[in-house]
Amino acid sequence: MGNREAGRPSLASLFAAFVSIGMMSFGGGLAAWIRREVVQRRGWMDDQQFLSGYALSQLVPGATNVNLSVFIGAQLRGVAGAVAAVVGLTALPVAIVLVLGAVYLHSRGMPGGATFSTALTGMGAVAIGLNLGTGIRLGRLNIRRLVPALVAAVIAISIGVLGFRLLHVLAVMLPVSLALAWLEKRR
Amino acid sequence: MIAALVQIALLFGGLSLIAFGGGAGTLPEMQRAAVVVHHWITAPDFLAFFAMSRAAPGPGSLIVLLIGQKVAGLAGALVAFVAMFGPSCVLAYFAARIWHRAAHSAWRALLERALAPVAIGLTFASGLALIRGTEHGWVAYAVTAGATLAFAFTELHPIALLVGGAVVLLVAG
């Protein structure tokens, strides 16, 4: 395995690694790319450290992959490492998204603008499906019992169908889920 | 302009701290704020922004750049970016330090088990809310259903699905 950089990487190589991760992540699957780069190719941490960081990144609010970059950067080089990882991960994608946005905002009423907008409607319809499909995948991997399945269903329906506010639902369901997990463990 | 920037900062800064289960969980709230409350963009705009942020590399939460850009140009995009990612990154940094020390503690295992169904519920909620918030023809609904199944049960690449969806709408929409 390519462990030539094992140990403490320089800020520059940390930044470079996350720039390439950011660009390889077309269409999602960022965590898999992060693992490949940081664990497999560079040997900066082992799988157990990575998975623990991945679990934490999902527990903390915010974009999971950005949180994971903070975790890895901080682990390897402290605050400066966390900043290098996040800026590296997002720099090029930010530029690409801004250019796409500018094209979208200026394409209205221009020739081809309607075609662009129809294509985006199709991609948007797929993107919704990607979210739902991710939910199905995660559910099959992580939900084995009725109680957690009910918690997930109540949250999905109250926000997604009934239109309740995110904060209100979390204020009720986070304590409920914690209490249920605690009760289940005591039995 | 300044007022708009403050509104952007408050909206995304708040969402940053309640985005349990990743950025997608906040999409319903983002849509409500940007389309219904502030009238910054229309519902079709929101869906187009969502599609662009999913098609581009990087985290899906980069949709906040597009909303910020529409409201207040580059400054709006910058404020939205810092507001959406800053607070959660600071939280992640301190959490990482505590996490390390709690490797075998009972509360860490309890948190992991309690938050998994919440995150999964929020993922479904975001998809359902986006369907509800968008006026669509039956072709688009069929595309969503097909993409859901394809992504859940096959190994087709998301980019292939996104391109396929665009083609279907161009031909049949």
C-alpha cells in the first residue's frame, strides 16, 4: 500500500489531497473518495479512525462530508489542517456552482434558455430520486427494528408530507429518539 | 443589500446548526424560506438550483451559493457559504476533540443509535418536501420514481441518472 506519506502530512499536501477529492466527487459518493485518498492511497489514518470520524460527522449537524474533512484535517494538523481540508474540498466546486448559477440566471429569454431549463427540470426530478434512494439505502443498512423505523417515518411524514417545520420536529423527535434508544438498551 | 445579507446570514447560520443527518435535511426549510417567506426565488428556480448543486462536484449544500448569488450577487454567495458551513465546522472541530476521548463510552453508543433514524427520516423528508413544493407533470414524477429505485437498488452512477433524467424531459416533457 502507498504509505509513503504516512504520519503527519504537510498542510500543502493535505490541501492538495482535498482539492483532488473535491473534484472527483461528481454526483456524490464523497465519503468513498475521501476514504480512498486518506486511508488507502496516503495512509494518513486507518479504517477504524476513518469510520469513527464518519459516524461523528453524521451526528454533528452540517454537511456530512464537510464535517468529515474537518475531523480529518483536525486530526492530522489541528485547526490549520481543518481549514486546509475544508477550503481544499470546496474551492473548485464553489467556482463551478457559481458559474452554473450565472449561466442559469442569464439564460432566461435567450435562445436555448428553455432547453436548459427543461434539462434542469429533468435533473431536478432525478436529484429528488437520489435523496429518496439514499434514504432507502441508509434505512436498509441501519434500521433493523420497528421502533427506529417508526421514528424515521414520523420525521419523514411530519416534515415531508404535513409540512411541519424542521426545528419543531427536531425539538420533539430528538429527545424521543434518545429516550427510546435508552429504554431499548435497558431492556 | 445589507438587509438581504443579514437575512441570508441568519437563515443559513441557523440551518447550519440544525442540519442533522447532513445538509439535505434542511432543504424543506430552505425552500420554505427562499420561496414562500422571502420570495427570493420561485419553486422551479429552487428545483433547478438543487439540480445544479447535485450535478456539480462537492457537497450538495452548495445550493446555498446559488440562493445567495440570486439575492445579492457574489457577496450574497460568500455570506451564504460562510453562514452555512462556518457554525457546523466549528461544532465539528470541537466535537472531534471530545469524540476521540469517548471512544468506548456508553453515551457515544447511545447517541449513535438515537441519531441514525433521525438522519434517515430527514433524508426522506427532504425528498418528499421537494416533490410537494414543485408543480410537476407526470413525466417528471415518473423520472423521480425511476431514479429513486435505480439509485436504491442498482450501482448506476448518479451522473448517468442525472443525464438520463435531462434527456427524458427533453424528449418527452
